[in-house]
Amino acid sequence: MSIHLLDIYRSSNIGIFLKSNEEYLLAPRGLAKTKISKLSEYLNVEPIEISIGGSRLLGPLIAMNNKGILVSRLADENEIKTLKKSTGLPVERLLSKYTAVGNLISANDKGVIASTLLKDEENQIVDVLDVPVEFLTIASINHVGAIMVSGNVGSAIHPQASDEEIGKATRILKVDVEPITINRGLPFISSGIILTKEKAIVGSLTTGPELIMLSRIFKL
């Protein structure tokens, strides 16, 4: 099983601090360089040390796939330049009053599920992430990026998502979508997992049954 358990800053909510796609691991400035090196080596991705608006909470402030990166409007010019130079991807501030971009968008390379709060930003989301977007609530929650993890071989969704919502997500993302929890029952899945093409890192509280489901969903 290509899944590794981890704490960051003594927290199992590793997805609050880290962000990834299949090529890059974004890690907060100030995290021990030896830890960043080990994580990037394990995941077989390029590490990038970055902050967003001076914050180390990268997960809620970034939405990304392998085609582009959307960051919170709190990001400064140097942070955006660093991301552009390091990845070669399109990088833009999401032009929204809502700053928690990563909590409002879940994307793979086939589609985007975005919060209904971001309907006015549809064109920018499509332009930067280069895939179609649809706007949903899931389990009556607007923060779809917090309760989903979207990969290119499978995706995980809030355990109380309805069959209709799972069906919509499957159609949009074009992969199988399954309900799951992380870190011993938490439904906020993206707070507890960092996913690449071949491996994943999850919060240290993740249980054996959760690990088995994750390995099946993401074919790890």
C-alpha cells in the first residue's frame, strides 16, 4: 500500500498545511527542509516552499490540478511569481470576495466541482484550470473543496453525500467517486490527505479501514 501516515506541526490535519498535484508538493516556508525533502522524495514530486498571504495554511488558500493554480486574493506578487517560475503553470488570484479558495474548489484534470458561492468566477476557473466546471453543494455543504479529494483515477467525497450527488460528481470528474472519512472519522477529507499519481500521505489518525478504502479508491 503506497500510503504514508504523517503529522505536520503535531497535527494530523496535514492537508491544511500541504498542497499537491502529480508534479509538485507545495510546503509552507519554515517547515523543516529535511521533512520537505523526505516527503517530496517519497511522493516523487518536486518540492516548492511557499506561503500564501504570508500564511502557512496552504490547503485552504490554493486550488490546483496539473494544468493550473488558483490562489486566494490574499496572495502577494512575490508568492505568485514563485509559483509561476517553479511550476511553469498559469497562476492567478481568484477574483472573489471569498478567500478560502481550496475549501471551495475540488479539481482533477477532467473537471472541477466548485461551490455555488463562486458562480460569478466561472470563466476564470475554467481559464486557469483548463477543464469544465460545475457548481454544487454536497451534503448541504457549500465548501466542496473541504469535503472532497479529486484524483485522476478516483475521488473521495463526504460520507453523507447522496447517491445523486455522487452521481453528479462522477459525471463531472469522470472517475469513480466514493464516500469516505479520514483521520478516524472526519468528513473533511481534504484536511487529511495529500495525493499524487502513485502515492498518498494521510494524517496519522487515519484508521486501518480508512486506509483500505483509500487504497481502493485511488488505486494505491
